[in-house]
Amino acid sequence: MKELASYLAAYDWDTMKRFIISEIEKQNGPDFNFDRLNSLSWIVGSLCGAIFDKEEKTFFISTLRTLLQLCEMKKGKENKAVVASCIMYVVGQYPTFLKNNWSFLKTVIKKLFEFMKEEFPGIMEMAVNAFLKIVKSTADQFTIIQSNDSQPYINEIIKRIPDEIKKLKADSLRLTFYQSIGYLINAEKNSDLQLEMMKETLGEHFFQFQNIMGSVQNDPNILKNEEVEQRLLYFLKMNESLVIGVGEQYYQPVSYTH
């Protein structure tokens, strides 16, 4: 299907571009259909890399503008949520544009953080998964000081971790979020800064781990406590998620000293 979309784009790009944008605009009428909009969004995403850079940028901006207008005009939380999920899917398919447009990328990340507190079914999951996908391909942009910023954006994100984690209702989403942070830390080339970032990311959970390990030396039976067992298990899962993102630069938390 992707090959077909690429072939049609190469055959008659102007016609295909007008058709896609026109079909998205039609979704503002009474025939709004999630499956239809989802298919159109998939086609938009599949065209990344299939056309010339200049045309791709123009197409992406035009399509995104149309989707944003659709989201604004749609009534009802459910309809807005559907359009928002399509917007984030499309955005995630164009990493080169994101890397070359920091202010836009930063806006997208802020919007994803807003979506992470949405309780409408599927939106929180969409936001967490989109965050992971985007940072995997743009992480290096978060570890440098961008124009008009006073510090790398990763610093601000790590400071926000406790608040962001509280919003997420399921452990699976929290662990995916930690994996995303791991990819950001991986992009930091200074090993000392990496270590500090990992410590701060683990936060109070690391201190709880240290306290438990210290108590175990005096009383091994403490491991039979169900609450202690759950804290240890969650801490280990956090580390597993982090190491997926951080990779071989990962430092074992049990070796941290304070």
C-alpha cells in the first residue's frame, strides 16, 4: 500500500496532493468517519521521503494546517480526540521536519504532555506512544541549547518527570515514558551529565531502593513484605525501561553513590 501511494505521488503529485487535502476538509461535514480520516492520515505519513524535500515540507505544513483546523471546528470531545490522534501520527512520521524546526517540535512535545492528562479513552496512550516515537528520531535536539532557550530542553523535561508520571494511569504507560527519557539521555554525550540525568530520572524511587537494600542486610525477611516487593519490582522495571533507551551507556543504579 505504501508503494502504491509513492507511485501515485510520483505519477501525478499535484492531483494527489489536492485530493488528500480535499478529502480531509470533507471530514468537517456530516460524513465524518474515523476510519476514513485514519486512512488519509496514514497516506500522508507514508509519503514521507517519497517526494522532493521542498514539496514534502509544503505538503506537510498544508496537511497539518488542515488537520488543526478540522480539530478546532469539530464539536465533541470524542471527535476532537480522534482528530488529535491523527495529527500526532502524521507529525511523528516527519522526523526530519521536526529536527529542522525546533520551535515546532517543542510545541508538539508540550501538546503531547497536555494529552497525557486527558482521560478520554485512547488519548493518553496515543500521547505516550507518540512521545516515544518522536524522541527516538529527534533526541539529539533536546540535549543542545536551542535558539532563545537558556538550557537544553531535556533538563526541563527531567524536572517535570514526577508531575508527568502522576498523570499516567497505568504502569505500562509510565514505563514507556521512562523508556522515552532513556532515549533522550542517550543523546547526551557527556557521561557525567548522563549519570546525573539518570539519578534525577529515578528520583525518590532510587532512594527507596537504597533504603530497602540497606534494611535487607539487617533483616532479609523484609523482602516478604508485599509492599516492599512491589516497590522493588517497579524499580527494576523502571531500570529495564531506561536501559532500553539509554543503551550501552547505562550505569547500573546500584553503583550510584550520593
